Amino acid sequence: AQSVTQPDARVTVSEGASLQLRCKYSYSGTPYLFWYVQYPRQGLQLLLKYYSGDPVVQGVNGFEAEFSKSNSSFHLRKASVHWSDSAVYFCVLSAGSSGSWQLIFGSGTQLTVMP
Amino acid sequence: EAAVTQSPRNKVAVTGGKVTLSCNQTNNHNNMYWYRQDTGHGLRLIHYSYGAGSTEKGDIPDGYKASRPSQENFSLILELATPSQTSVYFCASGDPRNNQAPLFGEGTRLSVL
């Protein structure tokens, strides 16, 4: 069965520091992977997506993620965080075929950026 | 511009009443989803649809029905609302085959008193 694991429920970093949020997936097919961010009392906004090709994908606001098939991972990174990056981050796997797709969510990582 | 629109944005209902949450997408996506989000539980899938006329049960379908009368519209129905259904509900649509990432609505805050 397919699954997504975000092992870190909460991450705290200082402003200006680098960031890595971890995501591991389990899926036997070709994965479509996404990172979303959710600010308080808002919906989910797409940060970046991976379908195929270059394993390092660039997203909005300086975020990037690296896909590793061998490690079944899709970790999110940012070189220098800002206080406004404080939010909940979700790793999402889209699994399926022939037009029938399910979305499998990780449990989310609450990021707090300290000034 | 591609979008997912939910209505209402906020709803207060009485126990035992009927509640209908509506979702409209202008993205021509085949797949649509309803989730609820509660503190400590992340997003949990209630119902989903692969296209007009289809509905499928998700992980927590009890107490909910869904309706997909057209490609654009996907409704979530609470026939007899209970306080345990107080939550934030999100609708999403997606079609990865066309390199289109899933899009989410802004959410509906439902309180059942």
C-alpha cells in the first residue's frame, strides 16, 4: 500500500538558517510528488512538484526538493529561511493510473522560524 | 485562472440538520476530493470522485455522502449533522497525467452545535 511519512512533526530553526524537511514515500509505481504549505486558517498552496526528469526541482520562494528513487525520499530544502516561512508543510503523493488518482498525505511538519 | 471554489466558507449547523458543502473547479480535472482537517489528525480523505457520476469512499466516509453531478461540481452532504463533524473541510481537484498539480479550495469551517 502507498504511504507518505514525514518523520518530524515540528521543526524549529533560526531566521537565516538552512532548512531540510524530510519526506519518505512508499509506492511501487511512478510517483508524482508534491510539497504544499499551509498558513494559519488558509488552504494548501503548492510549493513545488515532481513528475520525472531532473531529481532536483525548484519551487516558489526559494524552496527546492530532491527526489531519490533509491531512498524513496523527497526532501524539501531552503538555503535561508525567513520568519514568514513559519507554517505547516505537507508532502503529498499522487498514486494511480488511467485517470484515477488518489492523493496520499504525510502528517505534516510544523515549521517555526525564530527571529 | 485555475481555481477550486468552496461554499460556504463558514457554516453553523444544528445537530440533526442537513448540511451541504459545495465545491466547484474550473480546471477540467477528472479527480476531485473531500478532506477534513482536525488538529492532531492532518488531512483525512472522506470521499473522492474520478469523474462526473462517480463517487468513492475514502478513509472516513461514515456520516457523509458525496455527489458529483458534473465535471465541475462535487458536493459533500451531511444528512444528519453531529457535533463530531465540526471541522474544517477542504476540496481539491487534480489530474497528474497533464502535469497539473492538485489544487485546493480555501476551506469551509463547519460548526455543528
